[in-house]
Amino acid sequence: MKATEDSEKGVMPSTELLAAMGKFNEELVNAGIMLGGDGLKPSTQGKRIAFDGPGRTVIDGPFAETRELVAGYWIWEVKDMDEAIAWARRCPNPMPGPSELEIRPVYGMEDFAEAMTPEVAEIHDRARDKLAGR
């Protein structure tokens, strides 16, 4: 969910919008599609960590280019991009004015096949198992 000027100002959604989004989320959960999701606070409350070799620099928000920021997210498990688009088209407008949803696939471990040695796979499997156990 892309940020807007309102979301970056911390304008909270109306009761009607919260209800509509809640109903949509409930549909996603009932269909077995929604795995997670939340709204994000404005970038004024965020930090970025810039990496350059071994160096790390902390950058305080707010961040420029509101239209490039993320204001919220869902994690969906769908069979393909067409199904994701079909669900996104059903979504209530998540912001009071014009807004956009961006849909991007998540990498699977199979996408890293060339670099995935058995040792590296074991490290990732351990982390995934611990996460699942929470």
C-alpha cells in the first residue's frame, strides 16, 4: 500500500474505512490468502540504515518522495499474479483520496538455487523453524 500525503501526516482512517478494510481482511483470511499485514506509521517516525561495505549510517525520517513510500502491507499466498490482482481489485480504497497498491512476489528459497548449498539451506531452515514455533 503506497503512502499518501495524508498517511505521511498521520491522518487516521475513518470508522467507515476501518470497517471496510476489516471486512476485506476478514474475506482474505477466510479464503486462506492473508498471511499477515499491518499499517505502517509515517516515515517521520522511521529510520533507514544505509549500508556501504562494512559502514552503517542511520538516517532519520521523514523520507522524500511520499509516492515511493510504503504505508502498509499484506502478505498473501495466492497461486499467481492474476489471483493477486483479482483480490486487489476487490480492496476498498485504503486511503481517503487517490491511492495505489503495489503487488510484488516474494522470493522462495528455490529462487536462490545456484547459491543454496546444503549448509546455507540448513541455516535458513533453522531460522524458519524457530519463526514458525513462535
